[in-house]
Amino acid sequence: MKKAERIVDFAMRMELEARDFYLDSLQKVSRADTRSLLANLAEWEKGHYDFLKQHKVSLGETGKWADAALPVEEMEKAGGIILEKRVGTAVEPPLGEMSSDFSVLRMALAIETDFRNFYNNAARTMDDPEGRRVLEMLSEWESGHQEYIDEQYRVLQREFMSEMGFEPF
């Protein structure tokens, strides 16, 4: 198996594991906005998997990267989730129940950071310009996921600090 195929194969496994983590975490979080973000992340990771699968098939059959269609990423959904929280709502559920949301979001951020770094490093080692472009694009997508997760985490943190009387923070 060639280097590009090994990278894609590993990336496909990573994307499915992330999707599974997000789906499993849906039951662990208490806030609807966090659940919605996790559901979107799971959907996006599946889209990345499908995108990578097209490349894997093409690399195996032709030795070249596919002329694959980009996965339909619905970042607007996540943007809407975050925008709702910026407007401000009462903290719900009770603060003690939000600890799982914080933990899941920290893990999600670590996953997306690892993915971004993996794709960046893989792109740097790729001699084929098309392979490098595909991997850099995946890195950018993961960076976008990081931003949405980080914003949701900051929203929760601001609400927690406000509720606890730690303002200004």
C-alpha cells in the first residue's frame, strides 16, 4: 500500500471514530445546543469519511486522487447554534449538570486539534500537489470544527462565570 493510501486509510478510521464519539456523547450532554453541535459534528465527520473513501477508491484503481465532490458541510447550522448563545439565554440546565458538556467539548476540541495536526503533517510529506491540496483542505475543515467547538465552550464558560458571580471575566 502506497503512502497516500495509508494516510487516507488511517484518516478514514479517525473520522469514523470521531463520528462515533460525537454520537455516543449525545446522551452524555445536558444542553440542547451542545447536542445539536455534536450531531452536526457527527454528520460532518461522516461526510469527511465519504470524501476520503472516494479518494481511497481512486488511489487504489488509478493511483491518482479522485476528482471527488466536496462533502456538503452545513456550517451555517453550527453558526446558528453559536449565534443563539451569543444573544443570551438563561443558564439551563442547572450548572452542576453542565459538567459533562464541558468535558465532552474539551474532548471534542482535542480530537479536532489532533485531526488538524494530522492533516497538516500529512500534507507536508505529500509530494503529489493534488494530495497535498486535499489534505490541506481537510485540515482547514477540522480547524473550522475547532472554532465552533471552542465558541460553544466559551459560551458555556461565560454563562457559568456569570451565574457564579465571577463577572467581569
